[in-house]
Amino acid sequence: MRPSGSDTFRQDYAYDKLNRISTVNEYQVTNGTPAELARQLGLKGNEAEKFAKNFTEKGLSDGVELAKLGGDTGRIYGIVQDKLSDQRKEDIKGKGDNPYDGILADCSSTSANLNLPIAGANGKNWSVLVMDVFIENNLTSKSEGDLRIGDVVRYGLDETNSKGEITSRNVPKHFTTFIFMSDDNVPQVFSRSGVGGRFETGSASGFAGKFGNDVDYGNIRGIGRDSTGYYGRR
Amino acid sequence: MKKIYMILAVCIILLGFQVSKADERLKLLGKITSIQLENKEDSLLVSIRLKMSFQATGNVPVLLWKQTYPHDENLRGRFLGTFSKIFGMLPTEKEEKILYYHSSRLPSIQRTQGWQDIKKELDSEILQSTQIQSIKSGETLDFDAEWSFIFLKKKANGSNDPLWGYSSHFDVLSNEIKTAKNLSLQVTYRVWSSELELHSDRKDKKPFGKKLQKRWKKYGYLWLDDIVSEPIPLDLSSAVVKTESKL
């Protein structure tokens, strides 16, 4: 689950009295120019220009907290930071618990709400199957190079029986949210890994497949004939 | 005021008693049967096979859901491991500490007809043997388990960021686990599926499970909580090396 590094995006932390990292304080911009930052967030055209202008006009520079940038970037990074901080607090306790969140209850409700704030997804009304319908009704397939912050990455798997025969094709198993393109152009995503699971970040491909006795999330795969498994707003 | 403190103290004692009472009903014990080390280009994979046993240690039988996952045959009949940690005592320290932990991936919400059918079958006055197995007091239920741990061999970019994956594990392996004494493994299993409950915006109280727990009291105690194993001694020197590997 290790992503490639990025010089532009860094995480910063707060420390507790025992000098343990307690909170993900902020995602920081370090070396990037506003235009480069916009590119790595996947912003284009007017949106990118507006972003860069806003960045420059506000006199923002290295160390800026992405959650405070406003727009989709600020909204999404605000949630990412909160949830990673909550996860860290549970990790420090060492009991194996994950943060409770009935709205961002699993991968599907998390990626739907991050993509569209009015999606209204929660643990009661959402599922991986509902997420496929949400995608078909609201989003469009796109290429990896066109990923924009908040876009959805879908993971599907052919389910098999004990004889190895395929029983269902391309069943949705997992969803993540694109948050930035690393300096070496590897898509980085945020995810809740399963119902009541971990809030975590990593490379998009790092969430594919199975490791050890873990649940198998399959591969990055589009619905039906959609070629990529990456989806953004129409 | 004194009275309130006394009542509070009694409540706390009773609550503690309730928790320990519940914990005494079921134990999860484990024994490592094999350890394999696989040397990969960028990491060391440690695969551990175990014989696990649920042991009903209370006065009443313990009832467990049979893990009848409706769609995924790979999960069916298997208890879902959710968390693992390795403990040990470093030469420089006097107390055991956690040297490694790993949260497993979990299934996402499916809420399919298959799950509805299981709920319907469970929602019965009579215990359904197709869905529930009973462990009588003093008896055990055995199952095989496998856990894998990955230790990166070198630091990747940004490896000082603990939230970026599990980067510190290489250091842990080389600098801590290697020198630690009394290594032990503790694993957590999910026994009752979240899919059998509604996922409300309040902390999940497992209302469906609680209803069945009350209803089936005459048969035994329906176990709903995740269960943490007793510490399992871990001897890495007994590991079989798949390819050349230096621990």
C-alpha cells in the first residue's frame, strides 16, 4: 500500500505529550508552483487558472494547508485530514479499532460523498452496488491522465466458486477517491477499506488485489465496457 | 453528593463485571504450525499458518454465526481476521511493547438480496443450524488460519510519514523484532457481520444481533463482538526460508 512519494505534497503532524504523532495536521504544499499544484490536483482550464489566481492573490506559499484552500480541494482535504487524524488516534490505542462514522461507513459511501457533497450516501442507504448505479447516473469514464481531485476509482472482481468457475463477472468490490497525482505521475487515493474499516491513503493500484488473508478487492476496472475504472463528474 | 459518587462507583463496578463476564464466555486460542519467509525484491513476506480454537469457557454454550457469506465463496465458512499485532520485549526495555500491527481490509457494504435472505433465515424463534453453530461449555471449535506480514526492505520516499502505508516495518523487523525477546502474536477476528445490521449514523449497537441474543438465550449466548486471541508465542527462528533471506 505504499504510494510513490511526492515533493509537492507533504503531511504534517501534531504530537501528543509522549511525542507520538496524534493528528494529521495538514497536507502541505512544499515546492510546487500554483500551476503545478493545480495540475497535480487534476484541475484544468478555467478551474486551474482560478485556483492558481486564488493561490497567488491570497499570498499562499509553502506550508499552505490544502484544507483551507476552499472549493472542492479544501472540502475534500478537510475530510481526508479529519479522517486520517481519527484513524491515527485509534492506531495509537493499539486495539485494532477504526473510527466510527455512520456517514462515511465504507468505501462506497465515502467515495460518493467526497465526489458529490449532495450524494446523500450513508451506511444505511449505500452499498457497492448502489455506487455502481450512482456512477452510471452521475459520472463519466475518463483516462488516468485526466483524473481530477474527487474522482472515483472503481475496483471489480470476477467472483468464482470453489471449482474456480466464474459465478459473477466484474462485481464491484472497492472504491477510492483520487486526491492528487504524485510527482512521478502515480495517482494517489484516499479510501475507507471496507465497512467500518481503515481510513487510509496510498497509490490507486496499491488497493487492488489481495494480500495474505485479506479480502480481495480485484483490479481497477470500469463498469461494463468502460475501459479504465476512473470516473469523474460529467 | 456522596450518594451520587457511591451510585456511580457501583455502576462502574457492575459494568466492569458485565464486560469481564462476557469475556469469560469465549476464548480464542492459537498455535503456530508453520512460518515461512519469502524474500522479495523490495520486501520480506512472513506467512504464518495457525491452528485456532474457539473455546467456550463459561457455563452456557456459545453460539456463532457460520460465516455464510452469500456471494463470496472465498470468505464462506471462514472467520474474518481484522487485526494483528506482534508484541515483544526489547533488550533496553522492561515492558513488552507492540512492535508491529496491521489492520486487514474488510468487505464493503453489499446489502444484496443474499444478505436479506440470511437475515430472514436468522430471524427465527428456533435456532437455524444452517446459520448458527453452537460450542458447548468446555468444548472447542477449531479452524485453520493464515496471516501474512510484509516488511519493506528499504525506505521509500516519504517513509517518515507513518500514515503512508507501513513503511516503518522494515526498521521494526531489522532493529526491533530481531532483538526482541518473548515475541507473541495476537489476532482479532470478526464473528458477527456488519452486513447483518443497519449502518446507522450512531455507533453501531447491533440491534438485530441483540434481538436474537435475547431470543436465543435458552440455547446459549450469541457472540456478537469481535474477539481478540490470547497471545500466541512466536518463534521466528523456526521459520522456513523460501528463498535466501536474512532476518
